[in-house]
Amino acid sequence: MLSKDKLARINELANKSKTTGLTQEEAKEQSVLRAEYLRTFRSSMVNTLKGVTIVDPLGNDVTPKKLKEAQKRDKKNLH
């Protein structure tokens, strides 16, 4: 997860971009911060999905094969 300071800076730069515009340095900083945010978000989402099991209304496990394989690989890497 990104620190509160970095999230605040992302929002600050976004607001400034909408009102007065950004300097070249600020635009670069914004790009770097956004990329870091996206990496963190994607990593978190992948970890969340690896813990999911999908069950149909009849109680059958219908988790996609690709996800089951990723979960198995993840368990092997932990041991």
C-alpha cells in the first residue's frame, strides 16, 4: 500500500493539473507516482484474487482453471 503522503501528493498534483497546470518536473513526478500506485494496486489485486474460490448456486467449485493453477503455484512457493 502506498503511504498517505504519496497518496496526498498524487491528489495534490491531480488538482493542480486541473487548475493551474503542472511544471515539467511536477508532470514527471506525477507519472512516477501514478506508476508506483498502479504497481501496488495490481499486486494487491492479484494477491486478493489468489485467495478467491468461485462457487455456483449449487455449491460446485467453478473457479477458472487458470486461477486454480496460480493458486497451486503460490502454495508451492510458500512451502
